[in-house]
Amino acid sequence: MRYIGLDLGTRTLGISLSDLTHTIATPLKTLHFAEGDYDAAINMLKPIIEENEIEKIVLGLPKNMNNSLGNRAYETTIFKEELWQAFKIPVVLQDERLSTVEATNYMLEADISRQKRKAKVDALAANIILQTYLDKEKGR
């Protein structure tokens, strides 16, 4: 069984999967939905959860740089509850500050075009969120 990492945006959901040993995260894809239509996001996520036998969801929590919680964090906590209701598997929140910036920087260093960066940034941000959680869980 695997963990799934999620980076929630207003119109996108970046997805990453762990390996079976919960050691390595790999970017999977980015789902696109109408702004704020989180029910559609959950419906698109359902087959991915089932096919990969997900046992835990790691959802990025967008804290402010001063560690406070703003509107995006509030929406994320609502989405967390919706995930729990839909899948009945544990959903943990992982601090995601700067994960998108870090993902973009990785792609800039790899000289990936702007168009390809835009298509991949959310899945890579989800990967950073999940890998951070996996490392923390393993004590690294």
C-alpha cells in the first residue's frame, strides 16, 4: 500500500505517489477542475486512490511565512475533511511553505521550458510535500 501526496490549488491538484516502502515519492500528474470545484477533484482522485491502494493521504498545508494560517489554509482544512468523508483513510497535513518555489527552481536548474514547467509544477510540488513527510516519518 502507498501514500499519496497532494498539492491543492484553486483549479489544480498536484499528485505524487510513494513507493511501497514509503521511502521515495514520485510525481504522478496534475488534475484540473473548475475553480473551487473540489467535489470534481475528489471524483477524479477516486480511481487513483483505488488503483494504487492508498493507505494515507498527505495534503500540503499552505501556511504563511510567519506560521499563521490564511484563507488558503482554511480551504485546505475543509478539503481535508472532504477527503476523509470520501475515502475514510487518514489524511495528514504537511507544511508546504515554498514547495512550489522549490519545484520551480528544480525545473529552472534543469532548463525545462516555461510551458513544461507550468504543466508539471503542481505534481512536483506534491512530490516535495510527500517526500518531506516520508523523510520526517523515517526520521531523516
